[in-house]
Amino acid sequence: MSAPLIWIGIPILSAIILFIIPRERWVSFIGALIFLGLAAAAFFLPTDTALRLLDYSLRIDSTVNLLGRQISLPPASQTILVLVFGLGAFWFFGTIATGFAHRLIPVGMVVMALFVASLAVQPFLYAALFIEIAVLIAIPALLMPGQRPGPGLTRFLIYQTLAMPFILFSGFLLSGIETSPGDVIYVTQAALMLGIGFAFLLAIFPLYTWIPMLAEETHPYVLGSLLVIFPVFSLLFGLNFLDRYSWLREAPQLPQVLRIVGLLMLVTSGVWATFQRHLGRMLAYATVTETGLALLALSLSDQAAGLQIFFYLLLPRAVVLGIWAMALSVFKEQAPSLKFVDLQGLARRFPLATAGVVITHLSVCGMPLLASFPIRQALWSKLAEESANAAFWLGLSSLGLWFGAFRTLAVLTMSPENTPWQSHETWEQRILLGLGILAIIVLGLFPQWAQPLLANLPFIFEHLGR
């Protein structure tokens, strides 16, 4: 038995089976339990090690050959498999409260399997092809029933597809640099192609216009899962480039470029969030902020600390955006749209969903005692040691999100005083939203509890941060 067969083959096979099952609730439970099982298997079953089970010996090989290419999941990658499939189970359980299980879970399983394959394929440049296939497969889940593709979805497909030729062509140039590393022309061309490719792939400013547009076109829970999975794996793909090519990793201009781009994304998303009147677009700009924070962490001159902060950002990002998207899904069921004018006073009928939206929004702002605060504070402290100006702009960028959070709270509580307070959420929504809010508070109060899972993630890269 091989590791790629377990953590890539089983999700794809399960997706085919779940697509046939007609009942939404069964799909939610079965999909979440399968991913929980895969996360547990990654935690308890090391690869390339013989295990004794009763009278039988079991060994899981880390590598399999496919069409002349190697798909390898070595022991160092198992920690990230635990995180990926554990968070996948978290998102799949959320469909019990939000619906859309029959469309989201099978597609999500295939997409996550392809992203795992993108981390495992050798040569790693073939990961670009897996990412493009994942983009194409995700399109049906993003289309609402009976709806024509909107401009946001069209831009998403175009921008993600445009990234591929730039990245693949840069790989061709990088092979030339390996044979003649002193050729300045090759270095400049490769760096330019790579930068353009990842600008499209990561939706770098000003190429993130499709994110708020898509937020108005698709279901908020589907959008939230997309905006957690795609940027994170795209960033990991970019880290593979840095790990593979020393000239790129050690380039003196790299930290400055990452810092400028990260601050641009933070400041611009904060400014646009200030003026939003649509809660889906507010969620979209929050995800842009999270990507900016990740780039800012990777810009630190202490690569080991920056990489550690980058991975510590992943867990709060997934949990916070998941609860935020779940709460917006509750509103989506009750209102014509997520515009402020259609949501006035919903706090009195959906208090727990309102609490979910406001608390997650404040967490992204960096409010103390919530999930994002400890790691955001660590990033701010490290950044201040290197550049007071950058730390100032990081702090200033949060003001727009703070203002958006208070405007959201004001709109949701804007109703006549004689309107009674009564919870209209279903019991599934109450349980999942309540547990999610509790998890956000616990992660803020006890961030060290996540350390055993996240501390070893930087070791999946052989050279970065050493």
C-alpha cells in the first residue's frame, strides 16, 4: 500500500460515491467522517515504517510512480496531511447547518486531493497542472443552481488559468539557470515570469477584484471554502520554489518585494472594507487581508520565524473564515441578499449567527482574546524590530476592518425596540456556531494548544528557515 493511494486516491473515490448518494445529511456525515479518518491515519500511520498489527506486518510506502513521475508523501509531510484533512472535516461538518453538501463535498474532496498531489508530485513544477485541474473542477460548485456564470466567476477562471503559462515558462527558464547560474538575463526573466504568475494565482493587488465580485454571485459557505483552500495551497506551491532555488531564496530584493505587496493588500483591503454594504464582500476583503498577512510573515528577514508565523496563521484563518461563512449562510437563507438594507434587525431573530459574524470579523481585526490575536501580535512585534514604518502600516490597515465590524453590528441590531429577541436558528446551526465561537475564544486564550500540530510544519521544506 502506498501513501498517495490513501491520501489522494481514497478522497477521489469517495467523491464519486458521495456524488451518487441523494440525501444531503448522509453526504455531510460520511464526507466529514472520511476526512477525519484520513487525518487520523496521517497522525497514527507513519510512512516508510513497518507496523505490527496482531500477526500482520503493514508498511505504507511514501512514493508511487505515475506516468513516469513520482508522487511522494514522505514522513515530513504527514503533519500537513493531518491539518489539511482535519480542516476539511471541519468544513464538511459545517454543511449540516448550511446545506450545499451534495455540491460542495464531492467537489471539495477532489479539489483537496489534487492539491495534496500538487505538494507530492516530483518534479514539483507539475503542481501547476494539478492546481489548474482543481480550478476547473471547482467551477460547478461555485455556480448557483439555474444561474449563468457571472463576471466574478469568469475572472476567477481567467486569472487562475493565466497564472499557469507564466509559472510553467518560468520553470523552463529556471532549468536554464541551473546550468548557467551566472546568466543575469535568465535570472531576470525567470523572476519576472514567476512574479506575474503568482500575482494571478494568489490574487495579488490589483488582481483580486474577482474575489468581492464572486462574493455577490455564489453561496457564502462555498466561497469561504474556496478562499481558504486555494490561497493556502498556492502559497505552499510558492514556498516550494523558494525551497528549490537558492538564488531565489537568497535574493536581497525578495523580502522587500513580499513586504510591499503584503502591505498593499492589507491597506487596500482595509480601505475597501470601510465602505462595503454587502457582508459577502466584507468576507472577501477579510480573506485578502489574510493573504497579505501571510506574505508579510514570509517577508521577515528571519526566515525560520517568518515560516513559523506563516503556518501558525493557517489554523485561525480556516476556523474563523469557516464560522463567518456559516453565519452568513444562515442570513442567506432568510434574506433576499447579504446587502445591509436586507439584513437590518436580523440580530433579534438570529442572535447566534450575528454573534458569529461579529466575533469572527473582530478576530480578523486582531481583537485581543480571539483566535487571530496572538499570532498577529507576534507578527507585528517581529515586523516592528525590522521596520517601524511597515509596523505602522500594518496597524493602520486594521482600522478599515474595525470600522466595517462596527457598521455590521449596527445594521444587524437596527430594529424597533419592541421586536422580541428569539433564536430562529436550527439546532444544528446553534450547535455548530456555538462550538465554532467557543473554538475561536479558546484559540485566543490558549494558542499554545495548537503548537504540537503546527510546530513541525516548516520541516516539510528542506532548506527554508534552516
